Amino acid sequence: MNRNAAPIRPKANGPLSRWSRPGVLIALALMAFYAVAPLWWLVVSVTKSRIELYNTSGMWFGAENHLLENFHQLFAYEHGLFFRWLGNSVLYAGVGSVVCMVISIMAGYSLSKFEFRGRGFQMGLIMFSFLIPTALLTLPLYLLFSGLHLTDTVWSVLIPSFVNAFDVYLAKEYIDGAVPDELLEAARIDGAGEIRIFRQIVLPLLPTPAATIFILTFVGQWNNFYLPITMLRGSDKWTLSLGLFSFMQTKQNTLFDPTTIALAGAVVSIIPLAVVMIAMQRYWRSGVALGSVKG
Amino acid sequence: MDIASDSGRAGIRENLTPRWKKRLGHKGMMFGIPFFALFLFSFIIPFFYALWESLYVRKSSGLGIGTAATHFAGLEQYLRVMKDGSFWAGMGRVAVFTCVVMPLIMIFALVEALLIDSAKARAKKAYRFLLLIPYMVPSIVSTLIWVYLYSPGIGPLRRMFLAIGLDVNFFSPQMLWVSMANLLIWMNVGFNMLILYGSLTSIDPVLYESAKVDGAGELRIAWSIKIPMVRGTLVLTCLLSMIGMLQLFDQPLLFRSASPETVTANFTPIMTIYNYTFTAGGDYNYAAALSVVLAIVIGVISAIVYGVSNRKER
């Protein structure tokens, strides 16, 4: 942001600055080590057999590479149940965040650019909902959905993921600044319909908030645990998180040790989230900053 | 937060008839309908449903199985919540934990952000990426990794501490808090660093120039310029993480699978609610009352923190 201003800064010349430069780098390296070391352990461990896991140093590879064997075990578990979980997670997070993105932008546009009765009330509802923890809603949602026979279906996880008041707020704030009223007026004078204006004029101006909402919702859904564990019973509808949790649970009470499978599953469930985040980092970085400054 | 920022809009529409304006407003409202319909269905209705459920009590009459009758009980459930020692113990546990861990996360994130901000351009980019890696790991996976790292069987940490002569059981009642705090710090520092770094980069560098001319060192600049400038962001991110942490559920649940005797079924408020809903006989009415009380506590805390931070900024 102020990158162009950097060269103007005078060279550091206090008594402190002589050692502060390497000091900063060493401190950063230590912090980076703390951040990355657990994942290094995971990567190393996923190449080991069960016996090696217990008998070799955790931070370096064993004599043999059991990576393929471990993945084979994971994928063969209960006839490929893991793939179902992967598919479900992609479905819940992907569809959930696309729908959420579309309806949040529409609602944000409505609140930002139109005057109608009840607009202030709608805005107030959105603000009020920030104060209500999602945990309060999960239980009554469960009761409501079980009355409608929706529990243990994909809808029980998908429908709540469509609704995010903070995303609407984010979209409204962004549209306030990015979409000039004059543009809309001009289009109306030219006789364009409201839907056409929205699709052809407004939407092309909004890649940043759209990507931000998508990514924040995607991460939220991928990490979601309390809602799915409340709603879903059948293991064929579980998410990756629930599946991994079930691996952890079975450890105690059976002879079967799922540790190697759990580690392989953990590696696989990192990949989609990391890919989405790295691919879209340009957007969510600025979006996160936007959310924090405006929020 | 400006709800109505429509200065100037009126000027453009002066020449339009009121009827036309009203019709335009109605059309505009249509764009919000999908959201508000779903909001009604998955937010407003459940919200009132929880309040409603919490006013009833379900009692099985006599010996009959499945002949439980539900009747209106007023605030009886809430009186029960007030007297529920294990629920409030869980609340206190989480509150104390939050008060200790939150500042640690924020200080850690702030130090990271300041260090990155003072590094050279290339190092900046690389470290910002490396330090953000934990944020890209799904939360259940983070917990799983650390539970294994702590585990006496396959975890390297136990062995490392044994090598320096310390026998540490990470799941013992005393260490459990440290173990969980470390996990939450690891998970949350990156994201908070990103937000704080974002607001550090928006400070006008001219301020640093004049401070340097006046002979201020880098530490002095960080303390007297950078930190005061990001205080608003700091309070906000603090608030957001605090609300999240009061709803602690996934992490203790996984720790419970590693050490069920230390992490009890009612360890945190949400775990208590989950427990009453699914394992302790399905007492939905009581679970609803617990949810409402938890929401009130969180709502009040958020309102106070928000109010205090807003007043300070003015």
C-alpha cells in the first residue's frame, strides 16, 4: 500500500538499528518455525507405518516410505467413505458460499442503493444479529429442522450456511463506496430494467467483495463443526471434519488403531482449503482488511 | 457505522415523482428478499423458538414411556440455570481461559505484525505467508495435529521434554490448559497478525519520517506511533476472537477423546448444551434456556467491549 513510499525512508541509523535488522529476522524465523513445525511433523508422519510412528523420531522420515500404503488404507476405508466426506465438504462449502455470496450482494445492493419502508429496520436486524452467537441458534434450528424432517439431510447444513449477516454488511459498505448513484441513474434514464442494471453494471464492479465473501464463507463452512455434528447422523452425509473426529473417537475403544488413516485424512483435508486460499489470497487479504477497518 | 449515507442521492432524484420513487424502492427491496426470507427462516424464527422452548418444561408422568407432557413453566428453567453449578463452572472456566489466552494471542499477533512491518520487502512477503499457514489449516486438523503432538505414544513433544529431563503429561488437569492455550494461539495468531498488519500498512509513513528526524529509535516508533494507531483494530479483533472463544466446542471435544477424565462432558457452556440435547436424555427445554443465557452473557460482554472501545476512540 505504501510500497512506493519505502525508498524515501532514511536508512536506519540509530544505535539500535545496527543489530535490530538481524534481530528482526531471527525473531521472524523463530515464529515461522513455530507456525510450520507442526505441519512438518504431519508431513513426516504420514509417510510412516504404524510401528514407525511409535518408534522413530517424529521430526524426520523413517527408513521406508509408507505414504502410498497409508493413502490406500484411507481410501479403502469402508469402501471409499472418505471420498464421500470429501465430496460432502466440497458441496457444503462450495455451494453454500456461492449462494451466500449471491444473496448477500443482492441484499447489500438493496440496502445500499434504494429507499423503501423498513430499510432502517432491516439494517437494525443485521446489526442486532451480530450480537447473537451462532451457538444460540444451532439448537433451535435443530428442533425446527427435525419438525420439518430436514435433520440428517444435506439441507440442514446448507440452508444455515446461505445466511450471513456480516457478509451483507460487508457488501453494503463496499457498494456504498464503489457504485456511484449517477451510473445507476444514467442507466435508468436509458431505460434499462433493474435486474439488467444489477447484472450488467453493478456486478462487474464488485469482484473484491464477492471474492471476499466467498472465501470467508468457504473457510467458515470448511471449518464448521458444531452445526454438522448436531444435524447429521448418517456417516454418508458427514463432512471431513466429522470423519476425522470419528477417527479420533474410535481410537479408544477398539483394537483397530486409526492413527495412520487419521493422519492421511488430515493431509487430504488441508489441501482444498489451502488451494482455495492461496489461489484467492489477493482478494481475501484486502477483503479482510476492509472488514476490519469498516467493521 | 453509518446506516444511512445517502447525502447527495436526494439531489439527483429531485426531478422524479414520488410515485416513481416509491416503485423504484419496491423494486430495490426485491433484491433483499432472498436473504431476508432465509434470514427469517434460519435466524429470527429459531431465535424466538429458543425463547419459547425455554419457557416450557417436559415431565414424564408416572411410569409411562413416551407419555411425557410439556407444560408452561414460566421462568422455572431459568431458575434451574441459575442454580446449575456445572454450567457456571464451565462458563467461569472459559471466561478465565479467554481472559488469559486472548491477550497472549493479541500480543503475539501484534509483535508479528510489527516485525513483518519493519522487515525488508522480500522477507515481508515470505514471512507473511509462512506465519499465515496455520490459518489455512482446517480447525479440526489443527486440533488433531496438536493432540497427536502432545500424545505420549507418538508425539515428539513428550520425548523432547524427556530429553531435557522433564516428564510432562500434556493432558494432566494442570497442563491441559497450557496445551489448549498453545493450540488456540497457534491457530489464531496468523489471522490476527494479518488484520493488524493491514492496519499498520495504512499508517502514513510521513509520521515515521518526522519521528526519526526527532531522533526516535525503531522501538520508540513502534510503541508511540504504530501501536496507538492500530488500537481500534486491536480492540475489534479482540472482541471477535473473544466471542468465538466463549463458544469453545471443537477443541475441548477432541481433547476429551484423548483424556475423558480431565475434560468432562460439561467442560464448556456449549459442551453442556450439546450434552443436554443429545446425551443426557434430550432435555431440549433446558438446553434452550442454557443457550439463551449464554447468548445474553455474550451479548452483554460484546456490547460493553464495543461501547468502551467506541468511547475511547472519540
